[in-house]
Amino acid sequence: MMRARWRHTVAQVAVGTSVLVGTGGGHDLQRAASCRAEWTPPRALTTGPRRFAVVTGPAIVPLGRRVALLGLAAELSEDREISSAPAFSGVVLGQSGETTLVPRPPGTGLPVTSAAFAGGPGEAHVLWGTAGDSAARAGGASPDSLWYARFDGRRWSAPELVFVNTDPRSPLEWNRTSEPATTLGDTSIIVAIPTRHAVYVAARRAQGWVQSSLPVGSFYTSLTVNAHGAILMALAPAYFAHARWDLTSVYLSRSVDGGATWTEPRAIFRPTNPAAGTPADLHLFAHDTVLYVIWTQGRRAATPDSVFLMTSSDDGETWRRLPTMSAPGGISGLRALFDRRNAIWIVGTTALGGGDLVLGVWTGARWLTVASPVRSSVIRPALGLVPPDSLYLTWTTFREAKGRAPPPGLPGVPVTMITTSGGCR
């Protein structure tokens, strides 16, 4: 494997977009206080002379003393545009600075989407969707099968088939799940699989994968497990959802039998603004019996311009609105994470297809804007926390295509960048 070196040096940067905060109703907005973050100088992900881009939003997962950026990746070169058939599953950043490409798991066909989250010490759980090889090479294909394997930084476990979609009229809508999987106990893994007509749930047991479903198609979803072992799923209807569901509301469902059965989704948020749009980018977090749900929303048919946050201290029975973070320039593609200090970090861009970076943190009492190290338009930003206190930020930007036209629809050749910070100072 080819490797390259990277170094930790610190530069203080204070670049960002305008962010406002307000009360639960979104009125009397005031400019948010800022958080000064010291970021290492951004660097492109490379291995020697080779450059590559992560072509899906990567998951940042600690693997012992190393860190993995797990997401589909393709190699770049000066005279050829990015491949539409990713050759790698990400990179591993070593403690001494080496950067190692992660090969794809063998024997499952070409992946078109992926997700990952931390497992046991030095291990990641990885899910990826595959389509027919010709469809995957063409790009933009919806997966028809879902696979699972563990990755320890060097080797893959044997891939396991999780789900096969047999209904072409109800495609997998994997892009609608922000927290697609969670663990239950030491061995069980629970996966939410949104499709056009239903949300399937696959549970990994000793005897294999077992499926259940909720009769709610075309929903955004997010999973978590509370202190009592109950599985909770936040849901928000998307465009193709049945008319019985309010497209502007957020719902919650619960399973107390390991994902075998689910309660009827009940609304935990209904907006008072009649012009409200559809919630998107749902994230659900649990800390003992305290729950947090966070999402983006705006006016109907417009880019979301607010980050909504709610909490429950009685395990989801009642909910309370917390102050709203409003981004007048818009915020799309929200990624959120919950740290051990009970802070919620968020990152997004000002437009759905990419734009200026939007960074913020909920401290438990108020929203803070976070200084951004990015001075150009970006796509697919992602955040990750690596013990004890390192905050990793990645994004994909574009460099000039030398001697030829850039890839169709892109301003240049995409390259994934990375930086780290110790958080707010």
C-alpha cells in the first residue's frame, strides 16, 4: 500500500458565515456568539503522488491510535477526471502521519453508497449499498442490496448480506437516513433502511439478519438506543410520503423488543408557521434517558435556513423546544454529532449542492458559531470526534483541471481535504 505523511501544525483561522439564534419560536433573532477554533492547516488526502476524493460523505471513526475516514473514494490524476466507480472505501490516518488507502471489501459488487460508525476498540462497523455493475459505473444509481462488514484498520471481516430490495417501484432511499444504524448490547446491530413504500429495519442476531418494517414510506430517519435498551427512531416525511402524514412534522417510533416490532409513529413537533417546509437531515441522540433531536427546516420549496433542536428528559414522552440556530444564507446536508461533554456539533453548506461551510455547536445553553478553516465553496463536509479531544473536519473542494475540461457539472477536479482542532478556545 502506498502511504504519505501528514503533520500537525496549528493556524488560527476565523472565517465563517452569518449565523443567528433565537427563541423556540424563531423570533427576536440575535447574532450568535462565536467560538474561536484553532485548526491545523488543511491538507489534501494523498498517498505519495496519488490524490483521491471521497465521493460520499465520509464517516470519521477512531481505530485505536489511528483514524479512519470511511466513505467511497476514487483516485484522481492530472489527466483524468474522477472515476464514477470508486476503487476504495476511504483512508486510514496513522499516529505517525502515514495515510493508507482502504481497499473495498471483496465479492459484493460495486458500491454506490456507504455508512460507518464506531464499534469495539479499534473496530468500525461499515454498511454499503451495491447496484448492478453497469448501473454503478454510470453513476447516480440507487442501491438494490445492502451489505455489512467490520473493519479493524487493516482487514475486513467476511461481508454479510443485510437486505435485498426486490421491488423496483420502491427504491432504497439511503440518502434519507443520517444515522442509519446503531448497536444494541455487545453484538446486535440495528439498521434503518428507508424505501419509497416502507422503512425496513434489519437486526443482526446470532442466527443472522432479521427484518421488520414500519408502513411509512419515503421518510427521513435516524436511530439511537436509550439507557434502558429501547431503540428509538426519529422520522420525518419526505416528498413521496402518504398523505396521512404531515410533511412539516417530526415523528418518533419506539421498539422495546430489539427491533422486532415498532410503535405507531407519533408527532413530537408540528410547526406553527403555515408556510413551513419539510424537515430534513434528522439526527437523534440519547444520553441516559435524555434525548435530543435536531434537523433543518425552512419555508416551503426553499433551502432550509434554520437548525431546530428539541430535547426530552422523560425518555421521549414529552418534548421541549430549545433555541433555534438560523443561517440566513441557508444550511443543507446537515451532519451532527454528540460529544461526551453533552455538546452537539453541526456542519453543513449554504446550498444543497455545496457552498460555503456552516459550522456551529450547541453548548447546552446556547448556540455558538465555529470559526471555519475553509475559504472556498465545498461539498460533503463531515465532522468526527476522536478521543480525547480532537475534532476532525473533512470536506471536498475543487482544484483546477489542467489541460482539459473539468468533470461534467463540477467547477474543477474534486479533492478531499482534512483538518483538526481541539474545539472551542
